[in-house]
Amino acid sequence: EDVEERLAHAPMLAQLGAALKELPAAQRIVVTLRDIEELTSQEVCSILEISAVNQRVLLHRGRAGLRRIIEAMLEGGA
């Protein structure tokens, strides 16, 4: 079941990977660390040596950017 589930999600994961590449570097890094690597805000701030406010802004903008990019991909593929 696990393998079948992964295969079913493969196209979506490919789109997500492509969308991530379109983000500005700082946003891509913060989104990756928070949402893929599942690090805490504090850990991300420490690693990147940025403020908590900056981390939240980058994360918000990155997630919003991903949403826009993926929506555009889905509209183009429909």
C-alpha cells in the first residue's frame, strides 16, 4: 500500500518540486526547511541567522508563491 500510495502521488510531487524551483532562493530554503524538513521556526532562524519576523515573512510569501504556481500549473493542465 505504501508503494502504491507513493506512486499515486509522484506526479504531484514532481509539480511541487518544479514549483519550489521557481521561488526566490530565500523563500525556497525557508519553505523547504519548515515544510519538508519539518524544522521549527527557531531552528530555521538559527540555521539561516535571520529574525523570527523575517522567517515568518519568507515562509508566508513562499507558501503563497507555491500556491499560485501550482494553481497555474493545474489550470494549464486542465
